[in-house]
Amino acid sequence: MNLVGHLRCFVIVAEELHFGHAAERLGMAQPPLSQRIQRLERELGVRLFDRSSRRVELTAPGRLLLDEARDILTRVERIYSVAERARRGEVGTVRAGVPSDLGGTIVAALIAAFRDRRPDLRLDLRETGTAEQVRALADGALDAGVVRHPCDSRDLELGPMLAQPLGVLLPTEANLAADARPATEVHLAAEVHLADLRGFGLVVPPREDAPGAHDDLLATCRRHGYAPTAIHEARHPQFALGLVLAGTAVALVPRTDDSAGVTWRPLVGEPLSWRTSCVWRRARDPEHARAIADFAAVVTAVLRTEAGMAPLDGVPARRVVPRPSSGFLA
């Protein structure tokens, strides 16, 4: 007897409590389904269902065995999943997504730190945005990710929430709040109000990469009196820098050194920050779970030491978190 197949039929009937509906879900006719349940009952030596012309109900032994059957089916699925990963050569590998603007030095530090912690494992990093990481985690194409919040992190485990304040990168000779101060005074201010950026466009990463973080940033700008004249999407840091150097746009990025033609200034009150965390799906295999836990620990440590991110005190790890450092830091 195909025990796994018969248990799958048992679970579906138990969920539907209707042989016709269960047969539809299983893609089979009702008589063969009834025969499978009867054979399983004979094999186990107990009745699993009480049947009548009006309804189907689980017996006491049926209720007792239902959770066990589900557990067996889950374990069987895990066996197939591990076998598939082995076939693709992914056993002993942690597949993780990172944002495209995390910064070269941070990516290098992450790889080095994970190699030191788990020299027995290979780290397969993939450059991808938050939204795509969430989809890949759900599909099993990734084991873990580094995402910006808010994002849809239902069914995902979250590492500590880290925050990184944003300031403004602007043309050195920019005229902030031109109606209130002369152009020669602009870049002398130690801090900048978001409202001072009126009249400028804004350079941001593509919305499709992290829709929640993108929308949060624009909403905060509007609340503080800054409605960008135009929104420019730039995935590559050098393209974003070029737009700022052109003189008509600014970028909201973590602290970075001034360079020719551009100046970074903090924002009054730190109204904006990237919120970032490591995310992953819970692994049933203990060894794989330990590998993911080690990766999450490394991510948190590297983001704190290399990107200057800090824990959000008093804020529990929810389904919304910070964003990694901007490529302007690279």
C-alpha cells in the first residue's frame, strides 16, 4: 500500500468532511477515494470516519491520527525538497538576497564575516530588491534576505530591526529655501529642514525594489513640507549622483563624505531613516536552521559595524523594518 498517498487522501477528506469535495481537490473520482480510505482503515485497524447519507465526521481515532498524518506529509515534502536542493548542488549553501545599493564594502565584509563564522558553508549572495526577495523566500528560491521595511513579511522570521538616519545630498551651490536665504549661505547650514528642499526634485531607488520604504519616504517628505517637483528613480548610485550634480535634484541618503560638487547635510530632527533587518523562512532541518541563524547574526553585526546602523530601542521586530545603507557610502 502507498501509505503516503493514502494518508494524503485521509487528510484531504478530514479537511473537507465531504468525499465529493475531497475527490475534486485530489483530481480523482469519488469511488476510488472511498476505497483508499477503507483500505487505510483496514491497515490501521481503526475507523477514521463516521459516514452517513447526510454528513461525514472524524472518529476519535481519526482526530487523534490527523495531526500525525499531517506531520508525516510535511516530513515527506521536506525530503523531496532536500533531494531537489541536492540535485541542484545547493546542499551546504545559504542563498541570500541583498539590496543593490548595500555598498561594496559592506557586501565584502558580510562575505568575509560569514566565511569566518561558517567556513563549511558557501554563501550565495544575490543582488535583488525587497519585493523580489519576499517572493523568492515564499517560493523557496532564497533561504534568507536583507530587506527594507515596511514590507510584506507574513510567515517570515525577522532579525533585529536596525535604523540608519538619512540626510540630504545636494549640489554644493544649491539654493535651499530661496525665498528665505541667499544662495551663498545655502551650504553653510549644519542641518537642513525637509521644507528647505522645496523646489528640488528627488532621486530615489526604483519603487518596485521596495514599495513600502519608497512610499513611507515620500509620505514623510510631504508631512514635513517637502513635495518634490519630480521623482527620479535611480538604481545605480553613480546615476543618482549625476542627477544631483546636475543641480535640480537632491537625494536622501545615509551619512556620506562630501565630494566635488555635492554636499551631505543632516536633517533637523532626523525625520527619516532606513529600517533594515534580515528575514528568513523557518527551516525544518536543524542544520539548515543553524546555518540561517548564523547568517542572520552576521548580517546584524556587519550592518551595525560597517554601515553604522543602530537597534531601534523599544521597537519589537515586526513585519516592517529598516533598509541597508545607500550606495553613496560605497
